[in-house]
Amino acid sequence: TTMHIKARCPVYPGSDTQRFPVPDDKVCWARNWPEYSPVNYTAPSLLQQPDWADPEISSFSPQFNSLDGSVDRTSHDGEYCVQYGKPLNPRGRTGLTGRGLLGRWGPNHAADPIVTRWKRESDGQCVPHAISKRPVLQFVSIKRKDCGEWAIPGGMVDPGELVSLTLQREFSEEAMNSLQASPEERDKIYERIKQLFSSTGFQVYKGYVDDPRNTDNSWMETVAVNFHDETGDSVSALPLQAGDDAGQVCWIDVDSSQALYASHSQFLQIVAKVRHAHW
Ligand code: RP5
Ligand code: MG
Ligand code: MG
């Protein structure tokens, strides 16, 4: 497990709130640090209790480390600690307590669909990378509206929702703008994505995400799955259109120099390795 870095970004996303600075050697909870004085922050929008979010911890009794009604409060990384009634980030200190922008105390479950194809010339030939000489993969990437960073078109798993459905729904919403389509068009998009995603994808990663929204008490976890179009005649033909929390969408070359949101670059590195592609 790598140490979280983005979860310690100096300014909390969407706010002016500064995290209490946590140096590398003080991330681990086991390291005694009496001076640690994290800032408490929960976004004002969450305090208005939207139905997709938990209430404040004082006013309910969540069942941590288990399935709590339809809300999955288990972690992909095993049992997490609960201290004074609040779950503790399994990767250590972040400099901020409360939930920040995240709806759930403890793990917030997401799913990331990594749709790939080979980069080709107009004549259909694959282009090997100039330096590595390996074929280059491309993946469907979205530009997040919240921070302007390029990312996998992932999103939150709704309570009780199967991850396989979240992958299809989020891809449809963010990369194909299904939410703005007419009911008939929407059904067509869902049907097409269902077909394309029906070949059991390759599970790339399952666990903690180093997301800038993480706090000492709330964090992102994901299941990232790769759907690869080997021949270039299925996903390559999709009419991409950005929607929901995506401002732009396009095919981006899979390359180690491409900066991506949260831990997404780490997931693509695994895909490149498994497919023997350029990285
Ligand atoms: C990341 O946040 C996950 O990997 C996923 O891509 C994303 C889910 O959050 P939203 O896109 O719904 O904000 O940690
Ligand atoms: Mg979404
Ligand atoms: Mg999203």
C-alpha cells in the first residue's frame, strides 16, 4: 500500500479550509503525535442533510464495518478502527476531521469504468510508441467539473446497487450524457453500454482511493474495471458526449506522464502492464 498524498492536499477541495499539515512520518495513526490538531470541516451542503448523505454522527447509530441496511459500510481493505464513535481513515491522518464533501462516514464506495482501445493510424494500423516501441492504449477520459482534472468517468455506488450497474450508469451519464437524452435515447444508450460491458471486464483494482476529498473519518474506495476493445470496432464507435459532473470527454493516450485525478494513474499503469502496452 502506498502512502496517501492527495488526501493531505493543503487546501480542502471546494473550500478555503486548510488541512493541518501532516508530514510523511506522521501519517500513520500508530505514530504518537500529541500536537496533532486537525481542522473539523463538513461542507455546508451536507449539513442540510440531502437524502444521499448520512446525518451528523450524534444523531444516528451507523453500523460500521458491516452492511447497514442498504448502505455498505464495509471496507474493501478489511476492518477499520472506530474511535469515539467515528471511523478512522485506514491510511492514516489527513489533517482534517468530519466528512468534508463526502456523504458517508467511513468508506464511500465508487466504481470506475476504464474503457480502452489501441491507438491507430487512419489506415487502422496500431502505432507503437516512439521510445518504448510498445503499442499505445487510449482510454475514455472525462474532465471533472469540480477540479478541472482529467479522470476516469467513475461515480458513487448507490445504496443496494450492483457495481456492474454503477459502471454502466456512470459511463452513460458522464461520457454519453444519458441524463440529458430523451427517455427513448436514454434507453438506447443503456442498452448499448450494457452490451459493450457484458463481456466480463478485467478487475484492475479494488480498495482505498487517494482522493483529495478524503478526511480522517471519510474516504473513497473503488472497484476499477477495464473494458477493452481489442479490434477497435465496438467502443471506438461510441458517440462521446460529456454529461453530469463531466465538462469534457475524449480518448486520451495511456502514458505515465499524463496527470490524472486521485489514484487513477495507478489504475491505468496496471492496465498498461496487463495489456503489454506503452506506459
Ligand atoms: C474517485 O472519485 C473514484 O475513483 C471515482 O472516480 C470518483 C467518484 O466520485 P464522483 O465522481 O462521484 O465525485 O475517488
Ligand atoms: Mg457521476
Ligand atoms: Mg463522477
